[in-house]
Amino acid sequence: MAFPIEADLPALTTHLLERLRAPLPGADAQRRFAPQPSRHNWDPASRPPGAREAAALLLIFPGTHGPAVVLTQRHADLPHHGGQISLPGGGLHDAESPEAAALREAYEEIGVDPAGVRVLGTLSTLWVIVSRFVVHPVIGVIDRRPSFVPSPREVDLVIEAPIAGLLNPASQRWVRRERQGVTHWVPYFDVGGHEVWGATAMMLGEFGALLDPSFGPGPAPADRDGNPITLF
């Protein structure tokens, strides 16, 4: 059963705390938001030897239109995922926990005071093959809308994404793109005209599955020959 999208922040927090104690949706939910066809033998749950560890903060706060999460548009000249829409996050420092890293990165990137954030738990790790990071998505809640202060070196734009909007099927779309001569169908969220895809969409996809087990964009459109693309 889907969680009511009109729920307020306290009800959403209570639901998430209960849901995070149960088995997570995991790779199945992440794959719903992966480009089709996927990279050969890619498994979102992989932890390859030598992979770097990173954390991302899925910060929930009281937004203009109900509970929202914060996203950022990264500077185009950053070495990884430049110009893309992402969650605040980055690599773990030595002996740093994912929770500490996620809070530190949110402070460095958008000025969110870690002292005001309650960490609810973590989602499944996600292997991002392009940047060779195993990402730990951390869910946190803050009771007041932060005064976001974007880092001029890393962040071009701070974006408020209402959770009700993310859960709305109309915001979940597909676009066809070419990569290395191969046509891919890429699922994404439309957040105020911004396309949120890739690893960020996969993490948001698992988050959405905590609220609605069937959450996802549905099957990919037909390929150029009119044949359905095989999903996972």
C-alpha cells in the first residue's frame, strides 16, 4: 500500500523510521531508474575491490509545498558528473562513517548545519561504475527549512524537490539518448524542468519505494525497431 503523498513531515518521519527497520527495496528499486539497456554485468549492489566509498544525503525538510528533499546542480567543470543534478555528497575521509560524511558534505556544499539534522537511516549502497564509487545514501530530516548557502566552487543551484511531486507518475519520464553508438532509454524525474537521472534517480527511486512498493517509471519505450527493451 502506498503512503499518502499529502502526509506532513512528522507522519512521513514516523513511516520512514518504521520502514527502514524492515528489509530495504534494494537493487530491484534502483534498477527501475537505470538506463536501458544497462551496462554489461552491472549490479548496483556490487562492491568491487578498490572501489572508493562515498555518501550522499537525502535531506527531508518542510518545503513550500509540503515535505521536500534538496538537490543541487553541480558545476559543469567538476571532475565527476559535472552539470548534473545530484544529492549533496562526496567521498568518505579516512575512518569516516557514511552518516558523518553525508552531513559534512551537506555542510560544505549547501551550508546545512549538521547539528540540526536527525539521521533516520541509510538506503542500499549503489555501485556507480562511471566514477567508481560505492555510494551510501543517508536519509536525514530537519524540522525547519535551512537557509541554504551553496558553495561557489561546487554548486550552481539549490533545488527544492517536493516529495509529492517526485511520487507523481507525471514527473517520471523516459528520454532516448545515444551513448557510444548505442541507443539508450534513460528514465528521469522532471523536477521543475530539471532532468534528474543516473545515480541520483536510482537513489530517489529506492527512497520512493519505501513509500510505494511499486514506485517507478514503468517499462521503457520501444527501441528504434519497435521492439520492447528487455528490463531487468
